[in-house]
Amino acid sequence: MMDRRSFLRKLLSSLALSGGILGGFLRVLPAWGQGKEESAGKLWGFGVNADKCIGCARCVVACKTENNVPMEPFFYRTWVERYMIPNEGEAIVTNIHMGLIPEEEAPSTKGILRSFFVPKLCNQCERPPCVQVCPVGATFSTEDGVVLVNEKTCIGCRYCIQACPYGARYLHPETSTADKCTFCYHRLSRDLLPACVEVCPTQARVIGDLHSVASPMTRFKRMNKIFVLKPNLNTEPKVLYANIDGEVR
Amino acid sequence: MKTPFSKLPEALVRLLIVFAVVIGMAIIIVKFVIPPRFKDTRIQWADTVARETAKPVRYAGAVACTECHDEIVAEKKKGYHRDLSCETCHGPAKAHTEAPDNIKPPAPRDRKFCPVCHTFNPSRPLGFPMINPVAHNPMKPCFTCHNPHDPKPSRTPRECSACHGEIARTLSVSHHVQLECTTCHNVPSRHRISPRIVKPTKPSSRDFCGKCHSKDSSYKGSPKIDLSSHGGKYVCWQCHYPHLPEAE
């Protein structure tokens, strides 16, 4: 039989003990944090200035050519959306495809307050949902911050395509594996610009090293007000947008 | 003698031995027989990075072009197309840099190509040079008037609508269609040469619109308001869009 006094004594002493253990952990944990050093190499970041985009879709064509993406209007590593903000209601979003086919008549501006183009691509998230859901570990973040797909182990289950909140992935019809923008990893390793950045006629796209103090991205971040897509999801995108508004999803 | 399993039935002991052997073999196979390349994602990832890095390049990059085509590069540097990469128009040219004489990058010469960027589209940013390809010198290839490496309008257009097409179209259906642009805007002549540096003026006082719209104006046929009580501190165009007044 335990009386109240001894019960309280035992409870308090066990609390004190566990508190000591917790305290010991807390003293250790920040040390672990310090021990984890940031990699000294590059960290690729991408800038999109929506004000400069003219919606010519040269980037889409260049990306498809460079990366063997099928030309059908269904497979994209990068694509351009036209936003039309009406007087009332939700923004109307259309994909402008390749620009080369004569498109439907220029859309009526009746009832439209504003309209602009937004280029989209893989956001190379710091915390990528696609990496978390891959059942075979085929998709991963490299040390320089690019999310890649190992097409040898990808089983084409489409989990990552479902998980990506930005719709940046597609299933490549020839390899039947997931495919996505890699910031043109093969070009970056040769000191070339990604194909879309190379051909953009208005410099709406910028790439650079986020760790460097002197890179186009540093200037982009200094000169613009920066926004990322769906910040509420805590994916921490490395594709930064300038001059877009909250309507952009 | 008491062995640990003596209390268990013999059949169960045999089953346990079979289990132990199977588990042991599984451990040996996983640990020693399967090569680490199949198990360790780090090795697979390093392979992937190597494979990605080795992929062939199609676009050579603008720097590659400067090595041979320095005249055109120098010409292009002066003009409005200075920030354009050569491959934006000429297409991927890595093959051309490797075999310059055999593979020539195409030069788009028909009227379909330039309008990809320069067709009027209301979503394009204001001030970007845009034309209506149906009305703009039909059938003529663009390069008969414009040099793509140093494009200039063949002459500076006199009419405002050449650049401000959207405003002109909006104005054409408004009550203000009879007004000249210069009625309200004072356009310095240098605006034609440096359109973004020297800008036309806008009416800066409420009295300007009041010339027609004030209660005591002599002009007939326009809606009248009391300037002293209407609109407070704002200039008229801060609320009303003068190119389409009282738009829906």
C-alpha cells in the first residue's frame, strides 16, 4: 500500500531524474547541431523574374531539345503559365505550350484586370516531398542542392509525381521512369548555363551559386523582392520568384 | 543432463534449427554475396551524379560563338538584341562547334519565327516591342526591313498606337475616342528616342479634367461633378481610367 506522501516523493524524484536525463540531452544536442557543418561547395539556386517573361516558350523548346523530353504537350521539365486575373473570382491559368503553333486568338481582355506569364520548373526543394515518398531511394538531393532521379533504380511507381506539390515531375514514356528538371546538371558541371537560361531572350531566368557572395543569384536576391511558391508547405524551394503576386500557385 | 531444449518437442527443435539455418543463410547472402553496389544508395547516387554529368550537351552556349563569329557578335552587342543568346534563334549548335563546315545551324527566315516573341499578346510586359503580324507588312519576311542582329524599327513611328496598341484599342471603344493623345499627355520629342527614360506627362491637377467634367464647365454632353465635394484629395485618374472611363 502506497500512501500519498511516498507516491509524491517517488513521482518527484523520477521527474527530477528524467529531467536530468533530458537536460543532459539538451546540452548535447546543440553540440550535434554545431558539428553538422554546411558543405563548402556550391548550392545552386534559380531566379525567375516574372516581370520580364514574354511567354515565348523558347525555354520550353530548349529544355525539351537539350534533355530529350518528348515534344508532346504533356511532358515538361519546365513550362510557362499564363495568368489572367479577372475582376472577380479565381485567376485563369493556361499553359502556353511551345509558342510555335499558332495559338488560339489572343485571349479576350474583357473583364481581365491584369495578365502575366510565370515560368515554372522543379523547385529543387531543400526538403523535397518527392524524396521522402520514393520507396526505393531512387530520388535524392545532391550536395549542391539539386534533386536527381536515379533512373536505374526508379520503378516508375509515380509516388513522387503525386507527392510533388508543384507538379514538376512526369513519367518519361520511353524509360518509364520519373523525370524532372535537373537545372541541366550536365551543363552546370561543364560551366555552361542551363538550356532555358541560355536561350531566354529577356533574362527572366537566372541561375547561380547561393553560397557565393558574387553570383547572379546574389544580385537577384539583392535587387528583388523574393517570393517562393507555396511557402506554407515548408518545402524550402531553391527557385526564387521576383515580381509575382499571391495569385500564383 | 538438462539441455535447454529438452522440454520442447523434437519436431519444434527441428523447425527451430531450420529457421536458424534459413536466417543465417539470409544474413550471409545479404552481407557477403550481394555486392554493395546493389545495397548502398550512396554508391547508387554517386553513379547517378556521374551519369547525369556525362550526358551530352546540345546547346553550346553563347561564349562558344564569339570565338569565330566576332563580327556578328560585335554588331549584336550594340543593338536591342544584345542580351539574346545566338542559340535562341539559331537553335542548338553544339554539333556545329564540333564540325563547323558540315553542320550549319539554321537561320529562321520566314515570318513565323520573329512573331513568336513579337506578336501582340496582352500578357506580355508593357513596352515590349509587339506587332500584329496580320496587319504589319503582310507577306514580307521580317529581315527585309529589320536586321535581326541589330534590329531597329525602320523609322520611329509617328502614331502613338504603334507602341501603345493596347491603349489605342481600349480607347477606340470609349467615350474619349475623339480625344487626341496629346490632349491629355505632353509628349517630349525625346520620348521617341528613349521611350523609357523620357516619359509623357499625365494631368497633374483635378482642374484639367474639370475643364469638361466640372459642374460649372461650359462643355455640353459630358457627365458633370462638383469638384469641391467629389473625390477628395485624389487626382481624377487615380480612380477613373481615362482611356476607358467608367469601365465595367
